[in-house]
Amino acid sequence: MIITVASGKGGVGKTTTSASLAVALAKLGKKVLAIDGDISMANLGILFNMEKKKPSLHEVLSGEAEVKDAIYKHKTGVYVLPTSLSLDGYKKSDIDLLPDVVLEVVDDYDYIIIDSPPTLGNIMINTLCASDSVIIPVQCEFFSLEGLVQFLKTIKLLKKTKNTKLSIKGILPTMYTSQNNLSKQVLSDLARHFGNKMFVDKTNTPIVIPRNVRLAEAPSFGRPVALYDIKSKGAIAYQKLASIILEKSNDN
């Protein structure tokens, strides 16, 4: 199963979600590959402390390396295909090869998680074209619903024109604060308008990612939150998310 984490907006916890979900699925016994599809930032590679690895996705897309040579096993058990912070020699057309790169290794993993760029463009489109489904992180703040509506229209268009198998795996509220009235209102609005697209537990309660100090600190240490503090609220929330995704996959 190939899942892209994308939102069309930066600062919503996209990379944190990509890394944390990959680690959580690996903890549940799944073989997981995390791909850093944001080739201009390499944030996923930074979070796994692999941004300086060579070869990387950069060399694979430019034809200088084989994809299997650019995949590294992290101590969390997650396999990582990082990208390079350097874009020397990179051509915009190279990213069009991303779906083919993913197809080369799709049978080797139970799950492939792709971290996409924060803005809609050729790179994000190719990450979505390479995927079966998309997880959409939505920050619990003002303007989030409007941005979500626009992004859902983009997904619908891509499904019609470029990737007919693309589906919405789920909408994931992030940076939620239970003491904040705005967070509560955004969550309520999401549940009312997009309830059938949200991740929920057995009691039909939406899964939310809390605003959490440990989640914010983990990237600066080059560690996913499950490795930095497995008992933190953020790590626990992502483990719940992984369990629900696994249950849905088993039901299909």
C-alpha cells in the first residue's frame, strides 16, 4: 500500500506525520519504506538523520544510482529513501520518474509512506500519482477548512485525469489543543463536514494529533518522536493512527 502525506499547505505536521506513521507501522510488525518526496527541503531525511546519505532519491531520479542502493534501514526498523539537500544537476523533468521508482520497490514492502512538498506543483502531483491513497493533515487553526476544500478538489481532479486509483485514506487534524476553543471549533467543523473521511476509533471518536512539545522537539534531535519519547502524547496518537490504518487494511 502506497500512501502520500500531503496537504497543499506548509506547517501542518506533514513530515512529522510521515515519519511517525512509518515508525508506528513498523512497530506493529510491518515492513515500511519512507520516501522523502520533498526534494527541495529533505525534511524527512533530516528527521531520520539521513539527509547526507549518498546515493539518495536525487541520484536515483537523475539516473546515477539504482533505487535499492539508495534505501537505508533506520534503527526504528523503517527503511528510508532520503533525498539530498543539493539539487545540483537536477532537472524538473526528473521528478516525473518518481512513480516508476516507487513501482520498482512496491512489492518489497507492506507500506510505502511518501512525504510530499507543502505546495501544489509537479513534485506533489507525482507523489500523488505514485500513490494508492493520501492522508491529509489539517492544522486546527483558522482558514484550515477553506484550504482543505480546495485541496480535496485537487485530489478529485487528479483522480479523474492522472491516477484513477487514488483515494483519500483520511483527514488528520493536527496541532490540536483541547483547552483552545478554536481547536475545538475546527475539529467540530471537520467532523460535521468531513466526518466520513476522518480517522475514528471504535467509539467513533476522531483521531487527533495534539500540539505536543515532544513532537516539536524531536526533529531538532534528528529523531522521530517514537524514538525521542515513546510515551509522549504525540507518539501515542500516531500509534493509534497506525492501528486504525492496519485495521482498515485488514477489513478490505
